[in-house]
Amino acid sequence: MDIFDVIYNCRSMRRLDEKPVPTELLVELVGAANQAPSGSNIQMARWLVVTDAGVKKDLAKLNRKGVENYIGPKKTRPAALPHQSKEKRSRMLDAVIWQMEHMASVPAIVMACMDFGEPVNDTMMSRGGGSIWPGVQNLLLSARALGLGATPTTLGLRDRQAVAEVLNLPSTMAAFCLIPVGYPLGRFGTVVRKPLDEVMRWDQWS
Ligand SMILES: Cc1cc2nc3c(=O)[nH]c(=O)nc-3n(C[C@H](O)[C@H](O)[C@H](O)COP(=O)(O)O)c2cc1C
């Protein structure tokens, strides 16, 4: 696959086999994530690869809380979007629920974190995020290129304190993204995005 094939076929893969992923592949993913740019080249991104059953179970519990809240009856989550039919959205929800049920038994969960060097507050969290997401995308693309499935998730990270306790993070660190990684059970497909004429303009917007 060339780089564009990888980019255009990098769907979120939530259904994952329990078969272990070799350590060297997990290291390769983090190696690629670590090549990403960061603001002022500050390189505060840190990558925690969780394979311990107990830690995975605790992260799965936090994810369950987030997903149950997301799918709960009082939510105003749209059933359909202009660019995603009701059927497709409902299939995505089924996959989110499958992932919730199986999170504890995925081979590895990569936690994308930042170490700010001082205790973290909400302002730092919102400013710092920009420097973690390029690494997350590098990791997702590398996983796709290696035939591994992955999904960027944040529903399990709402309770920052609980996440810090599960991962034994110092007060200077925070987790931004939880990425389950494993061999895919489903088939990879092409990503479906809005057409360029909707999201792109030349020179000025209107
Ligand atoms: C910031 C961010 C947060 C996300 N959080 C979750 C999540 O908590 N759970 C989940 O299953 N998917 C999550 N996703 C994945 C999106 O739902 C997915 O990328 C989107 O539906 C498009 O689907 P595709 O990647 O298969 O094209 C997240 C993606 C991003 C970028």
C-alpha cells in the first residue's frame, strides 16, 4: 500500500481478535507515533502500551461508563447525519458496543499521553492536545499499513483522575486518547468523508 492507499483505507476497526500482537509490532507503532511533529518541538507525548490484564480491565470499565453515558436514553446523539445514514450510524453504534463488551480482551491498548512537566489543569489540557494528535494519526496509519486494526477513542477518558489512577500517572501527565490495537475481525474498508467541495475553498471562505 502506498501512503495514499493507507490514508484512504484507514477505517476505525473496533472488532479485534484476541490473538496477541508481537511486541516488535507494538514498538514499531509507537516508533512511528514518536516521529510526529509537536509545537516548538517540545516532544511531550508519552505512549503507554497496556497489555496487563488487570490494567486493561480497569480501562475497559472506564470505557464502559463513557459508552453507556453516550448511548443512554437521555442523550441527544443524532440518529443520522447529513453524511451518514441512520443504518450506517446504527452499525457504527453496534461496533462501539461490541468494543465496549470486548475491551478487556483486546491484545493491547495504547494510551496516548502528554507529560507537561508540571501539574495539569484544564487550560493545559486543551492547549496541549494539538501536539498529541499528529502522533495518534501516525500510529493509526502505521497500524493500517501493518494490517492491524485500531480506533482512536476518548469516551473512557472523561474522568481524568480515574484514568490517572489506573495508569499510575504522575500529576504532570494526562491521557488524551485510548487506542485498542489488534488483528481485525472485520474487513477494512475505505473511509467515507464529506466531498471536497463542501470542506475546501480557495483563498477566502465566502
Ligand atoms: C477525537 C476522537 C474521539 C473518538 N472517540 C471515539 C470513542 O470514544 N469510541 C469509538 O468507538 N470511536 C471513537 N472515535 C472514532 C470515530 O467514531 C470514527 O473515526 C468516526 O466515526 C469515523 O469512522 P471511520 O474512522 O471508520 O471512518 C473517535 C475519533 C476521534 C477523532
